[in-house]
Amino acid sequence: MRLLGLIVGAALVVGACSSSGGTSSPASAGQLRVVASFYPLAEAAQRVGGQRVRVENLTPAGAEPHDLELKASQVADVQDAAVVLVLGKGFQPAVEKAAAGRKGTVELLNKLPIEQGGKVDDAAPIGSSGTLDPHVWLDPELMAGIVEQVTQALVAADPNPAHHAEYQANAAAFQAQLVDLDARYRSGLSTCARHEIVTSHEAFGRLAARYGLTQHGILGLSPDAEPDPGRLAQLTDYVRAHGVTTVFTETLVSPKVAQTLAREAGVKTDVLNPLEGLAKDEIAKGENYVSVMDRNLAKLRAALGCT
């Protein structure tokens, strides 16, 4: 499995995750300053960096990241950080503008194997608009690739060679968890009565492509798009014709459109978390990337009739 090849080092040391939810703690002497544009990148940085880094998540807890606007103080933080992690390709335009052209900025979508020679590969689905799906972190294999790129960025930015092995060990620990998560998804979704998921917006295309599912979004890749009445009618017919039992709403985005579709089609709704950010109550409960992905798996299995 390609994911196994991404694991670096043999030691399994789990890094702390204290600041990945949307805040940063005061920097201690010698800590590397890292700015992450939103939650998955912040968690990767904190898990890899552990106590050696101070991570600031620019997207506040409970906020939707796509149209994030930065305060002047956040722009200054971007300029002062040793490492700035952004997704890239217009996912968060204001952050990408502030971070462009500076040393230490890493645009993850330019680092992952999602396009080859300008051609989208099998694991890089496009949305209904024809745009490459940016939600790479919902594929555990690509999330492992993010962890690898974060590790390289921290090693390059940290002048103390003694810290590098620690970063690599922390990365290995997190990537081992991602290997196990991927195995649970492959096993858990291998024998299902249905393979179609209907979602609020097209956030789950990469997850669906990885595990043999088909995604149908009410909205496109952006959760801010206006719903099309024709699209709602089309999906209502699709839900009825294919025995879909659940329309998935999501955290951080209004569920009203999805609820309307479910009501028209006579099915239920449930929440599938796109992990663009954790809510304050999730942070308080100690939730993290793996725990939320496991909860998503349980909801998918229930909706798809998996055994």
C-alpha cells in the first residue's frame, strides 16, 4: 500500500495537539512558529512538531474556512512565522495572498501527487463544475502525504538538527494511525448494500473515490454556492430511484437545503463532518482528525447498509 511507504522512521512518538483547533498557545523559548490556514494542516503541524512548535490556526474554531478574511494581526503572524501551511489553488484566497512569495510557505496542493502532467489521476476527482476537488485531507492516504510535507517543512525550518529525528518519529506515529484508519475504511465499506452518498456540498469526492463510493452533492465544491431548484428536483428523483436512505448535512454549513431535499424525498438526514474545522464542543471533548473520521465511517456504514 502506498501509504505504508510514507511512514518515516521507526519510533512511534505521539505529538501533542493542543492548539490545532483554532487558537495558539504562548510560544516557549526555542519553539518554531508555524501558521496553518485551517484545521487539518494545523493538526498535522502540531502532531509532527509536538512541543517543539507553536502552531496558530488562522481559521477560528467553528468557522467555515473557504472565505476566511484575515485581520491585520494575522497577516503579521503570517509574515513572521518560520513555516506557513496553506492548501493552495484558491481554497483560501486571502491567506494564500498573504503567504505568497515568502520563505517557508508551503502550498500543499502543489506538493501532493494529485495531478500528473496536467492530467487528473484516478484518486483526484473533479467536482461538477470541472474543478479539481481540493478536499485532499479526507483521503487518509493523501493526509499522510500532507504529514510528510509538513515534516519536511519543519526539518528545513528548524536550525537544530537534534530536533529532526523527533519530527520524523512524531510523523511516523501519526502516519501509523492513518494506515490503521485507511484499513478500517477499506474493511468497513467493502460490503455495502449501496454505494451512493448524497451530501450538502461536494466535499467528499476524494473519500468516495478512494473507497469505491459515488458522491452526489446538492451544491458544488463551494458550500457558499446558491442551490439550483433543478438540481434539487434531480437529486430528489435520484434518492428515490436508488434507495438512498440518508442525505448528509455537515458541520459549519447551514443544513436547510439538505433538509429540504430529505423532506421532499422522504428520507432522513445525518451529519457527515468534512473536517474543515472543529467546533468548540468537539475541541472540549478532545476530538481529533482520527476520531472524527471514525465517526464519519460509522455514519457511512449505517447509511449504506454495510455489513
